[in-house]
Amino acid sequence: MLILDAALPVFVRYGFRKTTMADIARAAGISRASLYLSFSSKEDVFRAGSARAHRQTMTEVEVALKAQVSVFDRIEAAVTTFQRGLIVPLGASADARELFEINMALAADITLETRQRFLDLISLALREAADKGEINLGAVDTEPANLAGIILAAMSGIKEMRGAEPGLGDDTRLLMRLLRAALSPRPISG
Amino acid sequence: MLILDAALPVFVRYGFRKTTMADIARAAGISRASLYLSFSSKEDVFRAGSARAHRQTMTEVEVALKAQVSVFDRIEAAVTTFQRGLIVPLGASADARELFEINMALAADITLETRQRFLDLISLALREAADKGEINLGAVDTEPANLAGIILAAMSGIKEMRGAEPGLGDDTRLLMRLLRAALSPRPISG
DNA sequence: AGACAAATGGACTAAATCTGTCTAATTGTC
DNA sequence: GACAATTAGACAGATTTAGTCCATTTGTCT
């Protein structure tokens, strides 16, 4: 949807409150009347935009998890994709907090569903890798779902602390090295 | 003035229209009531902020023109300072056009005075350099004021075309090399 | 040309927001 | 406690916005 592609950057730039339907229509290159033919309210635009971004990002995440590389590389790619699609854009906004709250008020279901689906996909990847002997879960003695939960929690924690700073990528890579070292079936050094 | 230091980034971020007195007060860490103790209106805040930025930048420009280096280096430093203080910040705004127009509506006098003063300073530097034989104006057969005018015009033209792109600095340096080559008393190649 | 659907400009009301002003209460300082 | 500075909060009036509606225009198809 072209309108949503135009609307999301406007929300990111001005925040929800300061963004008007006229702003969105202008950005989309249509009239305000036309905008109301597609969406019934500003909340509606935002909800649809959030849903679109979540759907789009998850499609990319699924692609990343299908690549013919190690499970670590696939998970790292999935995490990076998730961050770039749903975390960094919000962090780049001057009104990140407002947008987060509005998103939770208007599109909590989509957001929580997406988060859960991301968890499931990571869990599945870990479980399959464990079955193939690619990784060794015995060393950390836990279920794939718990590991996936840790990864997601660390991601949001890193985001919380670093905001839109460049260090975000570094911390994420460090997290991935940790995972790699902990789950590799053979000792790293010896 | 702390309030103005806080207010200007807000104007740059949201534009004049979308910026409210509540936004400015919040950014300055004071109450809206207090803000009205110092300024009588939003226009007043903007005007004072513009004046402050212009004054501050011109002070820096004067310092740059006093350095003990070649007239070319002094002028280049002055131009860079001018750009960094008054051009780039506006260009970084999403509402650059609105801010420019508002500035011309509310603070045209300050802006034009500053521009004229900048012209005079550059002219003076060129004239003094010519008197000392550091540069040769005969090759271009014109007055220092005209040369200064060209420099300022080229600056605004470059800004117009490149916006906030990184190429702005490159074009400016090229302009300075041109100036250097044209005014050097001895031929560059022989 | 004529028929048809989609998009538009513009008008409109009600609700929300913002401005600028004011006062009583609060805060911090001497 | 006295004092000045700052504040929260209320307020009226002006401006902006949301959401709706319709007559007109635009573009497409036959």
C-alpha cells in the first residue's frame, strides 16, 4: 500500500500527535478526501501501517531463517532483520516514546503476535539445529523456547540502553558471539 | 540564553508551525508560564533565537578571519563557519523551507544585516591582502566587494542544490581552490 | 461522444489544541 | 518569617484538526 509507505515516515518524523491527516495525504500525494476513502481515522492509518511493517519484517525474517548457512548466522540475520525493520526506525524518531505507547494502545495485538511468532521461529531453528547435532543444548541445559526468549529480551534491553546509537549493532553482535560460544558442540579452545 | 539554546533545536525538528510554546518550555525545562515571563510570543522566541544564532556565528566568523594564516585559509574558515552556524542546521531540518520563510518574515532584518556584515568582512580581508601583495586582483579586474558577493552567492547556490547532502563541503572547498588559483600573484603552473 | 468509477477541492460542524493572560500556591533563598 | 522567582492550573478566544459530505473534475472504457 503506497499510502502506508508514505505515512510511516511521517509518523516517525513528527510523532503521532503532531502528524495530521493532511500531512499524511500530502506525503502520499493524494487528497485528504481520498485518504478517508481508504482509512476511517488517523488511528486506522497508524494501525494499518504498524501491521504492514510487522508483516513485511516477519516475511524478511522468515527468508533469513531459510538461508543455507549455520544456525548462528541464520539467527543473527533474523535478529538483525527484526531490528532494522521494527526497532531502529522507531529509535530514530524524536518521539520514540510516544510512538511506542501509541503503538501499544492501537496495535498491541499485532505487536505481541509478531513478537510471539518471532520467538517461535527462533525456537524452531534452535530445536532443528539441536536435532541435527549442529548445536549442543546440553551445555546450557534449557529448552529452545527459553533461549529464544533470552535473545529477544537481550535485544529489547540493548535497544532500551543504546537507543538509536551506533553501538546497538555492536552489542547485538556480541550477544550472537556469546550464543555461538555457548552452544557450539565442540569447545572453542583446547 | 538557555531557553533559546533549547528552543532552536525544537524549531529545527518540528518546524515553526508544529512547535508549540509547551514544546519549547518542556525542552528548556521550565513552565509555560515562565516562558512567557521571558518572551511575549512564539514569534518573539523565534526572532530572539535567530538573532542569537546570527550573532554567535558572526563572532566565530570574526575569530576565523583573525587567524595568522593565508587570506585564502582565513576566508575558507570564515565561509565554513558561516555555513555550519547558519546554513547546515536549517538544511538538516525536515521543514527547511518553512523555517526559511518564517525567518524571513520574522527576522529578515537580522538575516540581511548579518549577510551584509559577512560581505564586508570578506571584502575587507581581500582588500587588505591585495594591499599587502598577498593576492593579485588585477587578474580578475574587480573590486573586493564584488568578489565577496560572488563567494556568498556561490555559497547559497551550492546550498540550494545540495541541501544537507555531504557534498556541500566538497563544493565549497572547490570554490575556495578556484578563488586561490585566480588570485594568487604568481602563476600556478609554468 | 457518452457512461462510468475514482479522485478531488472545498465547505462544513464539532472537537481538540494552542495562545496569551491571570491568580493563587509553591518553591527556594536570604 | 520575608522575599522573589517559579509554578500549576484555570480561563476565553482564536486557530487547527477530524471526520463528513457533495458538486465537480479527471481518467478509462465502450
